[in-house]
Amino acid sequence: MAQSSQSPAYLTTPIYYVNDRPHIGHCYSTVVADVAARYARLIGGTSRPVFFLTGTDEHAEKVVETARQRGLTPLQWADLNAAEFAKAFELFGCSHDDFIRTTQDRHKNKVQQYITQLQEKGDIYQGDYTGWFDPSQEEYLTESTAKEHNYTSPVTGKPLVKRTEKNYFFRLSRFEAALKQHIEQNPGFIRPEARRNEVLGRLREGLSDVPISRAVVAGDEASAWGILMPSDPGHRIYVWIDALFNYLSTVDTPERRQFWPPKVHVLAKDILWFHAVIWPCMLMALGQSLPHCVYAHAYWVREGRKMSKSLGNFVDLEVIHKYIAAYSRDAFRYYLIAQGPQDATDADFAHTKFIEVYNSDLANGIGNATSRVGNMIDKYFGGILPDAKGITKLDDQPAFDWPAITKAAVTSAIAKVEVMDLSGALAEGLGLVRKVDSYINATEPFKLAKKIPAGDSSNQSPESQRLAAILSHCAEALRVASLLLSPALPAKMAALLETWSCTPDTSLPLLTLADWHGPSSLKPGQKVSKGEVLFMRAEGSEITP
Ligand code: MSP
């Protein structure tokens, strides 16, 4: 179910456990959603309403224990760490519109309302539950998953425990057929494809009802940390159910209602089942429409090894700060998106790879091409964009049909964003940069400049007109490239567009595909300044990660 490019777009990230310190994994998901949100604004136009949400999940039992060890209340501890996450996302320049915390009343009150509605509809009932519980993840596993992992946690490897509880249950089984049908009829509902197949495979085992509460034990503070079941203070709503509702509670207000359903929930493979199965079934029970896409990327590993507490090898904020200080925030964002685990395969964070990509795509790519073209316009035309006099293609260079080339790149980037192929969309921008490089190599404007007859100060000679056409083609192609790259490189591309006097006009009602070639394109006579070097070449020895 694709959305129109102008309809309101709502994008979310997982809400992160406040017991963890932010690391590259959390930052990656948030930057992915940020880049997708920026593309949604760019593609849909300046008047398209876009809402991007991130936040923290604060009702895990572990929060109580850790807070106690530190002599804090659970909320004080959550406050500290929620601020860490907010700071981390600020470090990356994320453009979220709101930051939800599950300890906020605006969320808690709504969750109780949703649970009451589900009880009234008969989709929540009371019963006994016995199952394999993973204390490290606070979740029950099915018998087959528990067995498959030898009764240890698939995530941490710690032993599972058998638990029996009086519980409230959500009637998940009632929605099995409807969910299967939805997934089958909407190929884009779960992305990437491999994850969709995984979910469909697991659904063949059938769905049983799931517990959605935990008993509150007298004297055990942790058991009461969270949102209580409405009209039953003896039970607390299970943290996962509480957390999933954040996506709805945040926009369940008259002004934000237009954003429902989400365009995309961004998350990783570890929490796909909750998002692709339990959450949609709860939404169906509530009579809410389903998200357009649940997108589960794979994991970052580091220098070939899984990141873990025991190895102490997380790409944490300390490491991230070093990279950002040495190579810029935008370069780090670019690397995450261009090289990240956006499909089903894990991606390796390796220093040599970072430097290689930085140099080839940024320093020698967009950075070099724009400075080359800016310098030539400066040198040969006094920093004023020359007039191509309507020539869009040189007769002896039929392969370089610029309007067709830029249009194809934009069209293809838009199609890629739609399927969450963000690295593919960036590659379209970079592809234009590479094309400009080959055009310069094929036409050699620096040699042509030397052939301009002396005294041709008004640029009338054929050489001068050819040079004007070449540089104007290059500049316009690079303008489009920089727009396509701007969701990953917002600050650097904004700086470039400014030195080229072509900051997109946000007063235009829409900045659509057509506008990229029309109102916002470069005009002869515009100032194209040299500007600063966007990305200095890197040696790799600037930092010791
Ligand atoms: N609180 C739950 C989510 C509730 S959403 C309603 C949770 N939190 S978490 O802090 O553990 O975050 C998990 C998410 O962090 C993953 O789904 C992913 O988005 C991100 N990542 C954590 N480690 C990661 C990697 N190593 N690589 C990529 N992303 C990873 O689960």
C-alpha cells in the first residue's frame, strides 16, 4: 500500500531502553528514520506534513534495580539516560518532531484507555500462563524457540526460566488469518523481503494468545514499575505492550491524528516479531489502520565481531565523537546509511572501510567535483554561472543528455526511497557526481579554456560558448546530486547550495520532481562561489578509534 508523495508521512524509530547507553545501533536506526524523513520532506514538497518520532522505553524491571544500585529513584535514573539518548540524536543532527518517554502521563493515560477498549471488546481476558521467560529481554519465548536455543536467551545466552502467572491475555489467535492475509496481500508491509518470508514462515506455526500483564508482587518495587492494568492494581501492563503503544499514543491528538497510520516503523531484526505480528494484531483489535511498512534492518558488527558488553567493543558515543570531530557529522551519517545493514545482512563497522568510503564518495566524490566546477566557473566566468544558451547536449557527446540523466536519477531515487533502499537513493546522487567527472574528462574544459581567443571578453567565440554549456551542465547536475545527497549530508549540502545561490525555495508550495528541474534549477547569471572545501582528504591516522 504505497502512499502518495504528498500525503502526511509518519516515521518512527524503536523507543530505546533507558538502561542501555546509546551506541551505533541505536544511532543507526534513528539516522535511518531521519534520512527517510528528510527524503519524505524533500520528495513530498515543503507543504507535506511529516512527523518523525523517537524516544525511550522506560518501564523495564531492570531500571528499578539499576536505579537502586545508584541511589536514585527509577524516574531519576530514566531522566538521566533519556537525556543521553536525546543528546546522542542531537549529535547526529536528527530532525525528530517529538521524543516520547513512556513514563510521561500523555502516554500512560492513553495506554490505559487502549487496554480498556480491548477489554470491552473481549480481546483481553484473564487466565493462567506458563512459559519460558527470558529475564534479560523481559519476554516469553515459544516452546520451539526456547528449545531451538537450548533453553537459553537467543540474545544474551543466559538461561531461560519457566514461569507460571495469573495473567491478562490478548486474543492474538483471533487475528491470525487476517494478519496472514494482510501480509500476503501487501508485499511492502514487511521489509526487506527476507524478513517478510521469515515472519510468514513463523506464522505457519500458528498464533497463540499472549500474556500482556505481570502480577505486582507485594514488596517488590520492580514488579509495580510501569502502567497498571485499568481497574486492577494487582497487575502491571507488560513493558512490551506499553512500549508498542507509544507509536499511537503520541499522535492520538486532534492535531496529529492526520499522521496515522505510520509510513514506516524503523527497527532491527531483533524486535521484528513484536512489530510485524503483535502490534498489527492489537491495532486490528482497536479498529486502527495498519502501518504501511515495518522495516527491520540487520545489525552492525565491529571489525568482524558481534558487539557485546563482554567484549566491550561497542562503537559507543566516545568512538562516535572522535569520528565526528575528525571527519564531520555529515560524513558519519553518510557512512552509516551508505554502508549500513539496511538489508538482511549484518554490516561491519571497520575503520579502513570508513576511510575508503569517505575518500572515494565524499572527499574525491561530491567534494572534489563541486570544488572543480566551482573553481572553473570562478576562473573562467568570474564566479557567475554562464549561459548554456539552451544547449542541453553537445552534439559530439550524445551520451551526456543532462536533462534526461538528472531526471532518471531523481525518478529512480524516489522509487528507492519508497522501498527503504536509502543507500540506493544516495547512490543515485553519487552516480550523477561520477557522470560529471566523466563528462569533464571527456570534454576537458580546462584545455578548452586555453583555446578561447584573446579579446573574447563577452564570451562570443564558439570555444567560449562550448565552455559555458559544459560548466553549466556540470553545475546543474551537481545541484541535483546535492539535493539527492542532502538527507544524509544536510549541513554540507546546505552549505554548498548556499554558495551556489540555489538554496531550495521553501516558499514554493511544493518541491516536487518537476520543480527540481523547473523553478529551483540554476539560472545563468547566478553567483557560483568557490566555497570552502567540503571534505578534506583523509589519511586514516587522524584518529585511533
Ligand atoms: N525497547 C525496545 C523497543 C521497543 S519499540 C516499541 C528495545 N530497545 S533497545 O534499546 O534494545 O533497542 C533495540 C533497537 O536498537 C534495535 O531494534 C535496533 O533498532 C537498534 N540496535 C541495537 N543494536 C543494534 C546493532 N548492533 N545494529 C543495528 N541496530 C541495533 O528493543
